[in-house]
Amino acid sequence: MSANIQGMDTEAAFNLVRLMTNDADQIDTLSRGLTVTLQNTTWFGNDANTFRGDWDGQYVPTLQQITNALRENATTLQRQAEDQVAASS
């Protein structure tokens, strides 16, 4: 960032918005893929039930929280970058 810039490097911010959105999409895709693979894995017994319960009850919701946070922050950053562009015009 140049010493003459006041505020935000909007180009970098827009790039970060795209990266955050793409990463959230990738995490969603991975989570869904792992869930399907786990459901289709032949595995019986208490360990299987515990593992699947942990996956569905703890890990999938945690991954969803991460993707939600990425998307919410991307939206906030997008809005702030757009405001910066408008203010600089």
C-alpha cells in the first residue's frame, strides 16, 4: 500500500472478498463430500455411531460456522470497499 493512500486498498479488498467467498464454497463442498463418503462407508458398532455422531453433531456445524463467518466477513468487506470507492470518487 502506498504511503499516499488514505483508507483502504480497494483492489486488495475486492480480491480478499473473492478469496473468502471461494474458500467458503470449497469448505462447503469438502464437508458435503466427506459427509456422503462417511454415510456410504460400511462401518458398524459403537465406534462408528460415536464417530458419525461427532461428525454430524460437532464437526459439520463447526465447518458451517466457519463458512458463515467467511461469507459474513466477505459481505462486510465488500460493503466497506464499495463505500471507499464511492468516497474516493
